[in-house]
Amino acid sequence: MTRIRQHNQQLILQAASAEFAARGFDATQTRDIAARAGVPKANLYYYFQTKENLYARVLLGFVEPLLEASAVLRESDDPTQGLQAYIAARIRIAREHPHIAKVFSGELLLGGRQLPAECRDLLYAEAQRNVECLRSWINRGLLAPVDPEHLMLFIWSATRTYTTLGWQMAHITGRQTPQDEDYQQAAATITRLVLGGVASQGVSAGRTLLFAT
């Protein structure tokens, strides 16, 4: 029974992610989620009680990948390697979780009005930790003296482009759906721009090696 329950919940969460991504929270109907999931509408309420709870679960499902991406930033790491890994991880999230990424970005654009408190607390702690990591590298002379908060905001915004600007990206690349090479090029370009702007002399050798790839 537990296996069936988990299977049904996963089907509903996947369907809800696609519907919320396509229509937004307000316009999404639970009957459309149920139809996409291939389960009775009553199952949605049995497992999640309300559309609000289901939406919250979709958002929570995106927090864990973000925390995993953040884990690559370590104060003891070389900033070249740490930033490269972090940017690649965030781009990978957009590739592997396109619907949830779009739902999450849309919620943030609306001010996070329905973001569960648990999400807020985890994301706040992650943001503080990331900024302090950047600040430590800057204070140790491993990165140029830039504002760490705005550097982090730049990385966040740049790596979310494929979820928030899908229509524009399709016109630029000529492809409706980004391909693996698009994500790889995005990670490489963002990394080049970030390290080209903030890397100090102490990591210039790493930059040269990175840019040659």
C-alpha cells in the first residue's frame, strides 16, 4: 500500500508541476491536475487536502536541489572550482526540473506570497551561507573586492534565465526546447563572465585553464 501511495503522490506532483508551470497557481484547476496524472480527482484531496498544500509540496520539491547545489560552495575550496561547480549545478537543476523550476521562479516573481515558512527558512539560511562564503573569499584576497550580495544575485538571475525567459531564449537559439548543449554553453558562458569579473590574480591560472575548455 505504501508503494502505491508513493507512486500516486509522485504522479500527482509531476502533473501539478506541469500544470502550475503552464497556467500559474490561480488558473490551475485540480481536475486538470488529476486528468494529467491519470488519477481520480478525489485522490488529490486524499493525499494533499487542498490545492494550496499541493502547491507548497511542489515548491518544497525544488528546495532540496537548491541546497545540494549550494553545498559545493565551501570556504576552503578554490573559488574558481567552487563557483564553476555552483553555476553548473544550478544550470543542471533547470535542465532536470524544468517545470518545478518555472513554478518556483514564478512564485519568487510574485514575492513568494505562497512560499511555505519551511521553504523561506531553508532558503534564507542557504542565501546567508552562500554570501558569507563569497565574503570570506573576498576578504582572503581570493576574489576581487566586489559586493558579495550582488554577486550572488547576479549568479542566481543568470542561472534562472532558461526558466524565466524561455520565450526569449527560444527566439535567440531558434529552438523551442533547450538542448543539452545549450545548458552546457550557458554554464560555460556564465562562469566565464563571473570569473572574468571577480577572479583575483591568485586564481588567474585557474581562469586560464577553465576558459580553454
